[in-house]
Amino acid sequence: LSVGFGVWTFLNRNNEIVRASQPIFLGMLCLGALLIGCTIIPMSVQKPLTQSGLDAACIATPWLFSFGFIVAFSALFSKTMRVNQIFRSRSGHNRVAVKARDVMKPFIFLFVANLTVLISWTVISPLSY
């Protein structure tokens, strides 16, 4: 479903309503939903696999879910931050230029923090089946 919405967003990215909704953030929401949905795949792995395969599936579950959540959450947070910057501008009628790189800072921060925690978790105390 998220792939379908992502393709629809890409095909209609020049539509006035989709442009107002900022297609990059809509794409990030679709990607986050896809990663969260893909979490079910390693969770459904059963016994016929080797022990190392089962352990890898256990480790993949929090990685997929965490990155999916971070991508979707940071897209929503960045959109909220963008709207907040526009409303808090001192000039009431002038346009406020908020670039995409300005709102990508929270995404990068959350992504790096999440990556650090997951790497530490996997190295220090990896999950096992």
C-alpha cells in the first residue's frame, strides 16, 4: 500500500495539491510505512532456518521498525517545524524561505542517534532466537 501511494505521489508531484503537501515528506512517510510494514517479514521466520539465520531475523526486526519509525516521525516533525517557522516569522506578509536542508537537520540527527543506539545494542548484546 505504501509503495502504491509513493508511486502515486511521484506521478502527481506537479499537481498543485501534492506540491502544497511537499512530495518529499509524503515520500518519506511512505518509506517509513514500508519499513515498518517490512518488520513482519523477519518476525515470521520459523525453525527450519539455521541458528545464525534465526538470530539475524531477530536482529533485523528492531532495525527495520526503528528506521521506519524515525523516517516517518522525522518527516512529520520536519513539516511541523517548517509550519512553525513560517508562523513565527516577524514579518506578517513577507514570504519566508524555509529550505529542505533546514528541515532535514532533525532527520539527520534522529537517524544518527538511532543508528548509534542500534549499533551499540547489536555489538554489546545482540538478540538471539
